[in-house]
Amino acid sequence: MKIDFIVDEGSSKEDAYLIKDNIFGVFDGFNSLDKFIGNDDKTGGLIAATIARNIFSRNGKDLSDLAVEANQKIKEKIQESNIDINKKSRLWGTMFAVVRIKEDSFEWAQIGDSLILVIYKDRSFKLLVSDYDHDKEVLKIWKELANRKKENIRTLIDKGPLLELRNKMNADYGCLTGEDEAIKFLKSGIEKLKTIKHILIFTDGIIIPKENPSEEDNWRVFVKLFLEGGLKNIRDFVRNLEKDDPKCWRYPRYKQYDDITAISISF
């Protein structure tokens, strides 16, 4: 078994990762809309991602149970910070994807748009979940504003479309924010290793940007880039697209450079 990983910080610096024994994970933290900063100068997103990473590193329970425990610890930390857990715009949290390797199979669990993709020995592939693109409707609005050459689009959507999206958190899509409802969005399973060549675990920052938010992500190109040059090849491809689009007009997204964290496990 060969392990590779990349960490390429964007503007948020709120990702965390786990590589320990037979357990591997990525954690994509996100801050509240009022941009919470704790006493240690860490954002809420980094606090949440770190809490989840530390809980999963214990590696002694079912992955779903660890997710429940991580969610509870995030809730406790939010309450310690005197934040009303019922005000979704003030919540911070994390999405994650975790894999635990066994002798002839692997367990997995994920929530949100941190993803797991398996590549088989015949070069075919499978994304373990499909309903992860909760940002699509907001990014459609972003694209409309970009077509009109609007400046500072993020500030235009923060109190409208993005606030509406946050209010749907753990109602229409899931993330660990301390809300009990988050756990119903947890997805998990077991996959046999017999025909698998690579397992890729990654935060959404490495997903290839697309011009049309209504289109599906191009996983065929993603896999081709990996097979030709590993995670770094995908990272370089994504960063080159982002470099020439500082206003996020061509490729709608919330920031020019998102955090990238990815792990590959090869057999």
C-alpha cells in the first residue's frame, strides 16, 4: 500500500487531514458568515475541522459513531463560544471524508462535498456519492452576475443567496455543525478491495472548476490527470485555471483559491 497526499492552502486555511495507521481522512472546515475568530486566532472552520480530525484519529469505533461524537464536540465548542446554535448563519463546521482500510475491504464515511473516488485496475472509476453539489444554485446566480461583469460578487451574494443556502444547512444538505440533524446526511459503506487500484479522498478545492454550474463535474478528466501524474497533476491543473480567473468570472466559485487537501491510497 502506497500513500501520497497534498496540502495546498488557499485563502481560507481551514482544511485538516488524517493519516494514521489504517485510517485516512480529509476535513473541510467552513466559517460562519460573520467570520468567527476564536481566542487562539483560529477561525471557526479550522476549529471544527481540527476537532473532527482529532476524534477520527482515535480510530476505535464505527466511523458513523465517530462522526456523531465529532458533531457533538463541535456543538459543545460552539456553545462554549456563546453562539446561538439555532442561528445557522452564525454556525461554523466541517465536511469530511474518511476511509479505514481492512484486510480485503475498506470502510468509508462522508458528509457534504468532501469526496471519495475509487479507481479500479481496469482504469474505470466510481464516485461513492453523487448528491454533493449543494452550491449549484448559488453558483448559477454567481455566473449570471459574472456575465454582467459585476465586481466583488461574493459581497453581493453574502446576505442573499449565500445566506439562504446556509439556512438550508442540515435540512437540504449536510455538514457537521453541532446540529443533531446533521447525522441524517451522513453516508457510509464498505467496499471490497479486490479490483481496486487507487482510493482518492479529497476536499472540494481540488474539483476541477467548470464554466457552467449546471453541468456535471468532469470526473473522467480528473481520473486521467491522476493516472498521468498523481494528485499533484490535478492540483496543478486546477491552480492554473484559477490563476487566470482572479474575479471568478469564468469559473464561478467563492474565492480564487480554495484550500486543497487530498490523499491517495494505491495498492
